[in-house]
Amino acid sequence: MTRTLLFNKPFNVLSQFTDSGTSGSDRETLSNYIDVPGVYPAGRLDRDSEGLMVLTSDGRLQNRIASPKFKTEKTYLAQIEGDITDEALDALQTGIDLKDGRTRPAKARRIAEPNWLWPRDPPVRYRKSVPDGWIELRITEGKNRQVRRMTAAVGFPTLRLIRYAIGDWSLDGLPSGRWRDL
């Protein structure tokens, strides 16, 4: 029987079931939250990013989500340093030149800070003299640390990054650190 889970990965959790880091490492992994045999992550989410992960026992589904050739849209909410400009949003929507190549055009827009967000532990640093804002970014590829590199390239570094949706699946009703079966 195929099994597919949606998981809201907390900040500072590795998106794998074991920690292959240094011996004696006590970093949290998926196994701290999910005790379901035979499911594997369909793609990765950086340790310092939060939000939606899909885990499945279906290899084809895993590939369809993770492979850039299928162009599965992923929606991110990014808290950025500064008030993003129209020029920066235009650049994100056109594509950004990164060291590993040009990104596909993204859908990017300013948003208000989501009122449903859970507190992050540790909290994002706050600087009274530097404003911050939020953007929604929808991409169809998944280069390493892509969203963070894109926002930095247009002059607005990411402070907090949350993957809100993968295709039609979203975080709606799924608290941080929890999972549910589809």
C-alpha cells in the first residue's frame, strides 16, 4: 500500500532520517518526528528552513515532486531584510543569474506577515534600524538554497524561509512539527 505524508518541518531539523554528521551529533532529524516505515522525503528542505515536506513510499511520486523536469511549483514565504523594491520583484520574475546558472522566472509578490505563523525557536534577529518585509515566491525548480540566493542577489537577504506549498498541497491546518496522512 502506498503511503504519502505531509510534514511541517521545524527550523533546525535535518530533512533526512539519520544524521550523517559528526559522531555524537545530536541534531534533530525526521526520525524525531515521524515513525512511519518505508516513507522517504520527496526533495529536501534546508536545516535552517521550515515548512512543508512530502514523504512517500511511491518512488514515481517522489521523482515527480523532486525532479526539476516536472516543474512542480513550490511556494515559499520569505521574511527578508529591507522593504523589497519593484525592481527587485521584477528581477525575481525574470530570472536571476546565480553561480550555477540562471533561474527560471519566479512568481514573486509582496505579502503581509502571515498572521497564522508559529514562533520560530530561536527567533529571527530583530534590528530596530533595519526594516524587514515578506514576499511570496513560487518556483518550479530546486537549486541548492535557491530562494535564499535569489533574494540575496537582488539585495534583500532572507531572514526566515517557509515552504508553504508543493503543488496543490499546503501547510493549511498543519502545525509545526506535525504530520498527516494523505
